[in-house]
Amino acid sequence: MARAGLILAATLDLIEGKIRPGVSTAELDQVAERYIRSRGAEPTFKGYRGFPGSICASPNGMIVHGIPGTYRLKRGDIISIDVGVTLDGWVADAARTFAVDEVSEQARNLLSATEESLYVGVARARAGNRMGDVSSAIQRVAEGAGLSVVRSLVGHGVGRSMHEDPQVPNYGKPGKGPLLEEGMVLAIEPMTTAGRPAVRVGGDSWAIFSQDGSPAAHFEFTVAITGEGPKILTPWHLPPVDRVAEPVPQSAAGTG
């Protein structure tokens, strides 16, 4: 899974380099699929329950599950890119939300706080903790920044399949929920909006939008729970030279 995660992180690097006004989400999808297959892996999303893309590309008020197509990025957009990579039967899953050139102060706060909530949640993914310790940490950071946690969408276990038990909510109470044990692997993925938490499903039955049209963000790591603490298997936050299955970043490790 860590090897799949390194391919995934490199895929997000490639996509980041292509994000600019005028680029279509279909072009981003093509870049991702070509690279993933060139590394001997498979794009996990392609064909999953009929999904037609290799990535999910979700701009602005679309939270997740955007089908890549004709939409062209504009200056001031934000866009969430979710990627799955399967290598030798093992799945890695991760997402980032990118700014397209200069974005509003609201969007900057949305992106920075949601990403920080991910790091803080990962820091709680330790054997002996409960799922609620992860969930409540995410919720505290997101809501403390004035964001809403999308409660109808959750993270999940990941391994041989993309979606496995247990669910990983982004809200909850410390000390509650399933016990976290060494050997578990979780897709931890805060999904937030700058407005209300309610969602609606688009006409294609895939895309999920904020109901009030407010901008949304999505950040995700695949995280292994080990005897030495949480290990990020999709380390898109690190420079390529440093990419191994590292513990949570130092900026978040000491957060209370």
C-alpha cells in the first residue's frame, strides 16, 4: 500500500503542475491515468460502480465525486482532486484541494483549515485510541475556523478494497467509537464547506454539492496504524525526495 501511495502522491504532483485557468478536468484525468498505468498500477476509480473517470475532479461548491469532463478551470476556482491507485491488489486513496491562481480570503481559510484538520486527525490515529478521538479532532479544527463539517460523507477503511470498515466520520466525541488497533489502515478525509453542512446530489447521480452553493474542500491521506504511531502511506505533503511512509508531520504532531 505504501508503494501504491508513492505513485498516488506523484500523480497529485503531476496534476498540481497542470492546474491553471483554461485546463479541463478531462485533461487532468488523462494525465493521471497515463501516469498511473505507466507505473504498472491501475486507477482504482475507473469503472468502480460504473464511475467513468480515473480521478474525481470537484470544483468550487462540488464536494466530491465529480466526473472529469468539459469543465475548464477559471482564475479564483478551487478544485478537489481525489485519486485511487491499486498496485498488486492493494489500494491507496488520497485527495487534495487546489487553488487556481489567486483565490478569495474565504477560500484560503477553507483550504488551510481543512488541511490542518487532516493533520490533527491523523495525529490521533494511534493504537488504543477510539475513532471518536480522530473525528473530534478534525471537527474541532474545522469548526474552530468557521467551517461546517459535512456529516453525510465519511472516511473509511482501505486495503484490498477501496471502501472497507470501519467508517471514519469527521465529527464525534473523544473516547467514543471503534477501538483503533495496530494493523488497521484508514482513509482519513475531512470534507468541509464554508457555509452549511447540508448536501445535494447532482443530476449525474455522482457529484455531491454543498446545498447552499458554498465552496467546499476535501483533503485525504491513507494512514496505517502502527506500533510506532500513524504512518501516512500517501505522503503528498512531503517533497518527493522525502517520500516514505512517514509519521504525521511535525507541525501537527504536538497539537492538543
